Amino acid sequence: MLRRRLLVAFDFDHTMVEENSDIVARKLIHVDLIPEKVRRLYQTSGWTQYMAEVFKLLYKNKVKKEMILGAMHNLTPTPNMQELLKWLKVEGHETIIISDSNSVFIEEWLQHKNLQECVKHVFTNPASFDEKGLLSIQPYQDQNWCDLSTRNLCKGYILETYLKERQAEGESFDAVVYVGDGQNDLCPALKLKENDFVFPRAGFQLENSLKDSTFQGKLSAKVYIWTSADEIRNNLESVL
């Protein structure tokens, strides 16, 4: 019988998988086929709008839906990540993904790895293929209240909102765990309370940001650095 029930929230790129799924898709065409005006979109309009144009270029250059999905199938799980997700499911914990990738890439990878039953909900930019094979993407939200996050996705807001919704449904958790790697994982990490846990991946930006004196006084959760997901499991087992 569980002594404590956890909500475990994961990032996707560089956390659940080794690669950045968007970069993997972009590399399906030669960089010279991406015009300068499209490259500049990242700076002027944000990453999601940039990727929307990249997907149009993939379609224009005859990159088929099957090639894109195949590239997602080949994304490499971080060490022992699949085993961690299965263990969390067996132990009765609840797992969600909060990612600035997109729904097609994440759901395709989960299904290919037979992990879809391990994840209760995926929060990310909605995407879909049309009947011609063009992949389109929309921003998850349009927020202007969090300077730590991109305009299209505040992970801290998503995490807090989900916890409130689950509470309204009669579900409660003894602790919240956040596993991530990047700068956009800082906001949810700072939302965690004293009995919660944040797992920044070793050698990535989130680890550095959490050590920054600017945020030291704002961080309440216990911090555990990880390189392999079995370290996450071992640390969680020690507190359950």
C-alpha cells in the first residue's frame, strides 16, 4: 500500500528523450532550404511560429508524414526513462508531461514505445496532420504574466491549474515532483513547495538556473540532480 502518492510532471525534449524533437524534424531537410526570413521568425515571433513555417517547408520539399513520424519513433529515451515511467504507473503515481514540443511528436513517441498508458495527460502545443500530410501547430496559450516562460507556454501555470483541477475532482497528492532540463522548466520548479521535489538534469540549463543566487530564495522544493532516471526512482523510493 502506498505511503505517499505523487504527481510527477516531466518535460519531454532532453528530459524524457535525449534529443530536441523539433530539431530532429527540422533536420529532415537541408538547412539551406530554410530561408533567412523563416530563420528570423524564432527571434521575432517565437519558436512555435518558426516551427509552423518549418513544417510548411517540410511539406513543400516532399517530406512525407511517415518520414516525420519515423523520426519521432527513433528519438532516444534518456537512460532508464522507460523503466521509470512504467514503475510510476505500477506504483499508482500520476504522471503528466508539460512540454513546448507538440502533441503529434509526443503522443507518437509514447505510442511507439508502448508508454501511452503510463502518462495521464500531455500539455503541449496542439498539432495535427491534414489530409495532404501537412503538419500544422498552434500555440498552447497566449500568456503575458510570466517573464520566465515563453509567450505560448507557461509550465508553472499549467502545473498549478492541473493541481487545482485534480483537487476539484477529489484527487490529492502527498507531493509533486518535477523533472526537467531547460530554462522554461524554472517556473514550475519555483512553484513547488517544501515537501515537493525537483529533478534537474545534470549539465543542462535548469541545474545552472537553480544554483543562481537570483532564484535561491524563491526555491522551496528539494533538489536532486540526475543523469539517469534510475537515480530519480532511487531518490523517490527513499522518501515514499
